[in-house]
Amino acid sequence: MEDQAEKLREIVRQRGSAVGLNSSSAGGSLGTSFIPRVGDSDAGISVFPSSREGGGIVKAGADRRYSSSVRDGKTRIITVTSGKGGVGKTNLSVNLALAYARLGKKVVVMDADLGLANVNVILNVIPKYNLYHVIRKQKTMRDILVETDYGISIVPGASGFSQIANMTDDERQNFINELETLSAADIIIIDTSAGVSSNVMDFIAAADDAVIITTPEPTAITDAYGIIKIIATEYESPNMGLKLVVNRVKSVAEAKKVADRMTNIAGQFLNLKVDYLGFVYDDSAVSHAVLRQRPFMVVDPKCKASLCVQHIVDRMEKSELKPSGGFGAMMKRLFGKN
């Protein structure tokens, strides 16, 4: 199957050149690489923010669903990552979120991709603000939170998000306070950039579940193993639920072969347990959905890929959240906050 990330980039280039607009602003990168023409029937969105109840894809500020009120239970933090780009990480993050939402969960997807923020592209939404504006104290988390008609909300990412590692004490404390706005969610899915940057590793270490995505390609397997090796060698007590998903497989046997190889090597040479969570078939419905900028679970809920994602979420739900997990624990691990 053709690289999904490359398809998204091509959509960005085509839409960007069609409208002749630049996505940058004086306040920093907005992370929105294209803006459809107003009234474009293919865009399927309303101008942000929407003033019509239920109109369009985007609703401004998800205050109603994600207030700061205390809720029962813990927020489950799931980081989705990969060693190699183009393995379908962002696509799976979004569709995992939809599968959770169908179980009645309040779900937030945080786009933590430092290079190319793609969550909004897959959902065909145009965020007006993003994490950069929160870090710079120009907007609150509620200001940038985008509620979609798919039953999930997103925190738009941008290149400015890389400044999380260089924030001042004042900016860091403000960012921590703003992140607590999301604690009313049942599930927070963090879609990281590919690779092994310090930001990626920090989010992996802070999560309750770290889901590593690979494909049967040798390069993808090698890079995914690289992430696992860094976790094993650089974290003294890797108290995280490492899980593996094999994407774009032709058969159950192919998925099992890849999973057995990686889990066995991790256990034998790194003394690290990696749980095989499941696989997703190489399904033409996925690429068709990407081109339409809609989640494949919405375009074709009964396709093989959709059923695989639902099965993965069902397995995740059967695994209990560890006692040390939850939103507060993530904040402590990520920022050293008690």
C-alpha cells in the first residue's frame, strides 16, 4: 500500500496551492498546512469557530464535555508511537479514539507530532489555534480544544510544540495547569512524532500504555526495536505497559511472525516485556478514507481494518489500569509534578 503519510502530504500540497494561502502567522506556526475555500463542498467543514449547533465538523472550545469538574475513575493515557514514519501511526491513533468513543468514552487526541501535525488533516478540520499558543500563554487549552462531530476532541499540534523542552518555569507551570483541563477525559491518546527524540521518549515514559506501531517492512521493524531498546537501556525501571501493533499485514500468520520476533527479542536480550496487542490488515478502505480525509472507521465501519481496530480497543479495555496510572501520574512523570 502506498505510504499514507505521503498521501496526506500530497493533499496538503494540493489544497495549499489551490487556495494560495500561507499557514504561518506572527504568533508562530499554526500547524494547519491547508485551508479549503469557504463553501468548498469537498471540504465538509464550517468556518472556525462554528456558530451553528451541530454544524460542520469543528465546534469551538469543548468546554461542555471537558470541564474541569472532577469525574470518577482515572484518565487512561495512551501514547501511540513508531520508530519509522509512514507506518500509519496517526491514522491508527484517530481510529483508536473513535473506537473508544463508540464505547461511550470521552476521548481526547493530542497531536504531539513535532514535524508534521496530521491529526487535523485526517479529520479534515481547520484548528485556529494550537499548542504553541498555549505554551506562549496566548490561549487556554479550552480555547484550542476542537470538538468534532465524530465524538472525539483533538488538541492540535504544531512545530512550536518542540519548545516544551525549553519552557521557562513560568511557562511550564502554566502549561501544567492547562493540561489539567483534559483530566475530565476518560482516554487521552497522544500521537507522537516518529523516531526517538527526547520529547517522544518522555511521552512514552509518562503514559499508562505505550503502543508501538510497526509494519512487516524490515526497516520499520528495526526502528521499532530501536525504541524498545532505548526504553530498556535508558530507563532504570520502565514501569510502562509496552504494547505492539503490527499494521498493514496480509495475513494473521504474517502479523504473528513479526510480533513473535519482536517480543521474543525484547524479552531475551533486553529483559523487557512487550505485549502483542493485535494487528491491522492491509485494507484498501484505509487509503480511500485517507484521500477523503475521513477516518476509515466512519467511511467503512465493517471493513477489515475497522474490525481490527475495534478488536485492539476491546483488548485494551480488558487490561486494567495500573494503580500508579492516570492523569496525575502522567503529570508527575512528565513534569516531576506531585
